[in-house]
Amino acid sequence: MLQKTKHKVRRLGHLLVWMLSRAGLWYANFVPGNVSCRRGLPPRKSMLFESLEPRLLLSADLMPVALDTAPLNSANDAGAHVSIIVRNTGDTVPDRPVIVNLYAAPDGAAANDAVQIGSATLDAASLAPNGADVSASIALDLTPLTVPGAYTLRAEVDPDGLIAEVNENNNQLSLDAALNLAAPYSSLAGGNINVAFDAAL
């Protein structure tokens, strides 16, 4: 009886060793990164998971499509203004009100020479995705322009980059020689200025 019991114990021990060896072989072959137990086999390639590109699938895409200077063809206009036409070609409305700035720089000057001459804020709800164009009317402050001559106007939507967009590189639109300044604004009595604006785009 004792011998039979010992025999059974030995068989169970052999079975346990065999099961453990099979488990070790499975672990070496199927667990990514563990190649220490694989006997003579080439390293198995591990599956890598890369992070997705950090872009929003549902985002606005705001862009200025025209500078409307038609109302400004008259000279000596102390209440000069321009209209910037803004379009949303994205998938959703912006998550906050949209700021539209207007800058002016002497023709041929570097972009960082431009000065801000006006701003407007558009209601986010008005910029429906793929909806109608929205006009931002901007009253001009020409006091920073101290040199007579032709100026390039540049419109920029969301200048501080606060709104997540599909494309952040289409937020500006420039129009060369859009403003012709006959004399510095500050040198004219009464605050009037002799300006002329090119036709709308």
C-alpha cells in the first residue's frame, strides 16, 4: 500500500514538472518582450501601440475669405471701417466667441511691422459648420499709422490660437495696397484723414 502511494506521488510530481515546463514555454513564446526562455528561436516581435495624432476629429476651421472695403471709397471718412468675411469649414461651432483682428503695415514691410488698427468679436453660434459666411465689421483706429503711403491690410481670425481647429494655418488674409494714407492721422486737425481704399476682393 505504501509503495503504491509513493508511486502515485512520483507520477503526480512528474506531471506537475511537465505542466510547469509547458507553461514556461508558452510564456516565453506568447508574452511580448519575454524572450529569455525561448530555446534557439529568433526574438518575437512585440506589438507596439502608438499614441494617436493629437488632432481633434470634431473641430471648427475658421478662415477669413474676403476683405470688403467697398464702404470706404469716400475720402475724409472719420468713421472708416472694413468688413471681414469669415467662414467655418470645420465640423462644429467654435467653443468660444471668435476674435477678428485687422492689421496694417506699409507695403513691402515685414509682417512683424504691422500694427493693429481694429478688432471685432463674432458670436460662436453664428459660425455654423459649413454654414453661411459671417461679416465682422471693424471700425478703424488709424492713429498708429504715422507714415503716409500705401498699406497692406491683414485680417486674422482667432489671433491668440485659443480655438481648436482642423487647420491652424488658414487664419489670415492679406490685401496689398488696400489703404492709401495721404498724411499721418495725428497731423490733421479735427481728426479727419484723407484715405482711399481699394475695391473688395
